Amino acid sequence: MLAFLLESTGDGYGIGAGLAAGLAAIGAGLGIGKIGGSAGEGIARQPEAADAIKGNAIVLAAFVEGVALFAAVIGLLLYTK
Amino acid sequence: MTAIRTLLLAFVAVLGSFAAAVGAQEPPVAQVPAAAQDHAGHDEGRTLVLPNDVFFMRQFAHSVPHQIWPAHSDADPAHGPDLFAFYNVNLFQWVAFGLLLVLFVPVLGSFGKKNPSWLSRVLRGWCMWIRDEMVYPVMGKEEGRAWAPYFIFLFFFIAAMNCIGLVPSIPQLHFETGTATGTPFVTVALALVTLFLMLGMGIKHNGFIGFFKGLLPHGLPLPLIPLMFVIELVSLVVKPFALTIRLFANMLAGHLVIASAIGLVFLFTKMIGGGPLSYLTAIPSAGLAVFIFIIESFVTLLQAYIFTLLSINFVYASMHQDH
């Protein structure tokens, strides 16, 4: 796999791009997991507030996802450098 | 009403066939190395002999808009960009706009009628939902009434552009589609509208001095004020920038994931050296691509929703700065 990456770009940028994407995925996974867990807990405690909680959870998840996508874009820039 | 709808559909079809005609002349393909030219007879051979990075680059060449009118003038680097050049993203913005006309002009006509068609009722309900669930909870009824039409248009315009991007291209039939929102140029324009609304409406409501004074939190110690002012100015610009990148990167990432899932077929075929076994690798790869495609069709609407909701929040927050 390493050889494949090196073949792709000729130097180490492929590895850097992969690391950027992977570390961003770790962070976003932790963030979205926490949002989802809290939203589920909140809905279980207060089922009548489920709609409001769901809407807010989706928007908050989008914020976290946006940060992860910044990292993904930087990974792409590295790869296509 | 049927006549109008048919006319508008014809308009979209003409635009689409125009896209097909000009898309055929100038495919946005990266440089194919000379070794690959020998195998250009059949497509499978050509894709398989491409180096990995060229193959990958071709997958997101469509995130760079290419000029379709006037044709080929960007071949000359000394000439510079044309002022009135027509790019493929312009075309698909017009297609999205035409699609909206097809969908919503009958809705306009359906208000006096007793039995509107099911499509008109769905779209009316959808507009009502945007107004009642997105605009009114943030802005309130009095102010939201004036703002609802713009945000309804914003939602459906982004959603239409995203959905057009999901239609697969068929290069063999010279039918090419493009995601207008998959390029940063279109999303930055949409976000700039939000930025100008934030600035303009904020200044209109609070006065020029009051707007910039209102950016700062109350009760700040004096030495912190210059620092906080700079930070708040930066955050004012970063908000639309984040809108830009979020929409663009979501659309681009979805297309790249689908392209990579399909690209796995070629990668595996290369690894096992061809042969009948390579047909088996297509089954999980195509299944993965279909799965991602289903997720993407949800993401198209979700991103339109998020862009609209955040725009509503930003514009309202700059009009009423009470933090």
C-alpha cells in the first residue's frame, strides 16, 4: 500500500494527504458520535422534544462535518500539489 | 398550464442538449501519456494502462469548470480569461433555474384552483415547511414574512443544482452533467450574497457605527477591545467562507467517493492482472457506489437545508446583535 502511494505521487505527499483525511475522520467521528449520543439521550428523556433535538443535532453535526471537510480539502490540495 | 409546463420542459431540454453538444467538443480530460495512446482503441484498455494519479485526477477534473463559449479560447495563455465567457457551471445554474421555473410556475397558477395537481400541493407544502420551520422560528413572524421568499428560493436553487449533479454523465452519448455547487466558484457567490446581506441589513438596522460596535460583547475590559474587534471581524468573514467550503466540499467529496468506489474495479483488475476474475470485483465495488449514491441523494437536500438555515441565522444575528 505504501509502495502504491509512493508510486502515485512520486514523493511523500500522498502519505500526508492520507494522514490529513484520516486524522480529520477521527476528530469528526468523535464529535459526531458525541452529538448523536447526547441527542439520543435527550430524546429518550424527553420524547416530546424529539423534533427540535433532531433538527439541532443535524445542524451541529454539519458544523463538525464542515471542519472535517476543511481537512479533506487540504488533503486534496496536498495530493494534487 | 400544461402548455406552459411543456414549453418550459422544452427549454430545459434545449439547454441540456446544448450542454451535450458542447460537452462533446471539449472533454475535461487530463493529459493522457503517450504509452496509453496505443491502447486508445477500447476503453477498458485505456483506463487500465493509465497511471494511478492520472486516473485519480480525471475523477475530479469536473470540479474545475471548463469554458464552453467561446470555445477553446483558453488554449492561448497570453489571451487571458474572457470577460463574458460561458462556463459549464453557468449552464447548469441556468438549467437549475429552468427546472425551478418548470416546477414552480404551475404552483403560482394553482392558487385560484380548487383541485391543484399533486406536484403543486407537495411544493406548496414544502414552501410552507421552509417558511414555518426554518424562517419563522429564527426571525419571528413579522420580519420573517419579508425574508421567506429569498430563503425559499435559495433552498430550492441549491437543491436543484445538487440534484442535477447526481444525474450520471454518459460520455458515449455525449451527455454530460455537471455539479454547479461542486465548484468553489458557485458556492462562494452564494455565500457572498449572504455576506452582503449580513453587512447591509446589519448596517441598515444598527447604523454604520452601531453595527461594528455591536460586534463586540458588552462589558469588555478596555485593553481587550482592539483584539476582540479584529477577532470579530475575522469571524464575520469566516462564516460565509465556512458556508462556501462546506457546500463545495460536501458535493465534491460525495462525487469523489462514488468515483473511487467505481475506480476500485480498475485498481483490483490491475492488481490481479486482468482475466475473468476481474468481473467479480465489479460486484462489491458497484454495490458500494450505489450505497454511497443513496447517501448522496440525502446529502443534496441536507446541504441545501444547512446552507439556508445557517444563512437565516447569520443574517438575523447581524440584524439583532444582542449577545
